Amino acid sequence: MNITTFDELLQAARSQPDAQRLLMVFVGASIPEDATPEQRARFEAGEGGEITPLMGVDKTPDEISSFAELYAESRQMGPEWSLVFVAGLAGQGGRAPTSEEADGPLQGMVQAIKDGMFDRFIPFNTEGQAVFLENGA
């Protein structure tokens, strides 16, 4: 399945045979103070930079009606973010993992993003569009 929007991810998660919990890590983008003029220009064009996890959230797909709702809620609850990385955590049958069961995997996801190992997650921009990041390990 080729997921291009967050809302498509929601539909896919809802259609899985086992109930899901979505793990989401919201990140900010920045560049180091000693960046070169070329790096600064690329960053201002929406390319390059460093990502920093700002907050992690877990929800079942049924707790999110749309990306627009998630975006609005995230802007009220936390700092301004540039991307949100999303992964699914499967439960068993009709029971999704609880928030307590998702805490360890969510913390592991935060650490993986800090380490630049984010190729297992789908990043979405602030419009809910999936994006491709070149340097995912």
C-alpha cells in the first residue's frame, strides 16, 4: 500500500485485522549556528537541517477523525512542529495496545529519531502529506 497522506494512513490503520495504536513523534527542524550559507539556503528552501523530537503521542485511529483535527490539537498542546513521524503498533484481535503498553515503543521511536534511524516511520508535513527524507538510516 502506498500511503501519501495522513488520512490514508488512518484508513489503513482502521482496516487492519488487529486493532492499532498510532505512535506519533512531532519534531522541529533547525540548522546549527555554524551552518554554511549554502546549508542555510537549502534549509530556507525546505531542504536539509536537523530534526529534534518535541513531543510524543499515542492514539488509536478512532481517537483521530482526521489530520486537520490532529493538527489543531497538536498546535494547542505543544510547541510548533515541522514534521510528525508515525508508526503503528498492533494489538491482538479487537484490542488495541493501551497507552501504557505503547510507552516503551514510543520512547524507542523518539530515541531512533534522535539517532537518525527513522526509515521505519512515515513522516508527514504540516499539511498531512507524506514526505521523503534522504538521510533516514
